[in-house]
Amino acid sequence: MKKREVLRLAGGRLLIVLALVVGLPLSLARAADESADVQRGGSAEETGSQQTVASTPVQAGAAIPDRLVVLTFDDSSKSHFTIVRPLLKEYGFGATFFITEGWDFAKNKTDYMTWDEIRQLHEDGFEIGNHTRDHLGITERTVGRLPEQLQAIADRCQEHGIPAPVSFAWPGNAWTPQAFDVLKQHGIVFARRGGAPEYPYEAGRGFAYQPGQDHPLLLPSAGDARPKWALQDLERAVQQARAGRIAILQFHGVPDTAHDWVSSSRVNFEAYLRYLQLQKCRVVSLRDLRRYVDVTQWPDDATTIIRQRQAELAAAADK
Ligand SMILES: [Zn+2]
């Protein structure tokens, strides 16, 4: 932690103590404390706690620190609001929530968030990303439906005072380069996939993002949390975040009451957050990477780095 951040943090805590002593409005002191907390995960600017930030072009070029971690949460799970939100605020971590109205989102408000709750996440400074209206797997066959799928979520965001998403997560982790231009036309600068094809889906494993090598619209998940995950699975993903590489983590509900095959328990999730804190990770949302990465630079061939990794894995398996 930088000295400036320590001072901010100390300042926030001091205000709380002062509030208790002299009767300052506690909410004001808490706000100062939370702003200090945000500094631990990145600057207030990065986490977008100022609403104007999302639409302001960000100049890339900051050096990528070691232990830079991106948290992402898919599928609009109710627990993102009830469990994940308060925990992330406690730790001062940034995150991206990928929103879809798929399954029975419209009627089932036990398992899925309301749009008011999604708006609240945005107002907290978290990023709201696009995960298509119907959770549509994007392939050569379905790519023609992508524009309306993207626009539907962007429209709902606008209705609720949320900026148009700049991040996208490929539903079901299916992807095709044929969708890149559509995503770009809709203002998407980052798109996250799973750990496949380098690792099989079932493994929940993946490689860290290598800026300049990975296409910004095909960012790998370094880890894709599953019910059987343990702390060592998280460690394996996070320890790759060094030497210019960034660990992007994929979660679903905590727990995921509608999709138990991708659920994480609260006990495990809290252990993951403690680990990230103890490792002094900088934990941000996907859009925050615009500070470090030139999103206009697309590699000539999006799959070169993927084939390289597959060859490395095959060679390692032969040994
Ligand atoms: Zn999904």
C-alpha cells in the first residue's frame, strides 16, 4: 500500500472515531472510510464511483502491477446483491457483474436480482457488464442475433441510469471471432471467456490475461469457480498475476441458487477474499483495465496465443 493510501485509510478510520466522539454524522464518516477502502482496490476513479468515469476515455499506459486481479460475477444471481455486495464493500474490492435476463429472470426474484438492485451495484461503484438478454451462446449460427441481445441490456441499463456497458462476458463461454465487430460497434472494449479451449470446461482452470497477446475481446478466465473449488484452486489462478499478466476470475452465485453446478459457498468465497487481501492483491473491475491496456490494439490473429498455450500444455503432458 502506498503511503498516500495509508494516510487516506487512516483518515477514514480517524473520522469514524471522531464521529463517535464528537457526534459527526456517522454516514459521512463511513463514506470517507469507504472511499479509503476503495483506494485499496484501486483509485476511486478506477472503480467508477464517480458516474462520469465510465463514459470518459481512459488513457492506457500505467505499468501493470503484480497481483492485479479482476473479479467477475455472471448471471444476475440474487446472492450478488445479498452476499457478494456487502463482502466486496467490506474488503474495498472492485468487481464486474455481468447481467442477463435469461432463464426466468423476469419473474423469479428469489434467484435473480431486480433491476433496482443492479442499479444499486452500479451506484456502489461496481461495473455492470453485458451478458446478453437471453444468455445466448454466441456461435457462427447465432451471431446474427447478437446486436438485439446487446442492445436489450444496454437499453435496460439506460432506463435505470446505468452507463452503457463496455464489458461483455460470452454466455456459456462460447465465442466466435465473427462477433468481434458487432461487440466493438456496441461500445464493448473487453469481453471475457472461460478457461477453454486451453483447459477443458470441467477443470475450471485457465491462464492469466497477457495484454498484447490475448485479444481484448477474448480474455481468458484464469479461474472459473465451481462447487468443488478450494483455496488452492484460487491460489493457482491468482499466482499467475505477475510479470505483466492479470488474473481474471469468474464466479457465479455465492451460492448460485438457480445453477448449482457453478455455485460457490459463502464460506469458501470469504476465504478467497481473505486470501486476496493477505496477498495484497489489487482487485478491480474489468473496465478498470483501460488504465493499463490499450484496447485499440487487437492482435492480428486472436487465436495465436491460445494455440501456443495448447502446445505448451501438450509438451508438458508428454514429459
Ligand atoms: Zn452466464
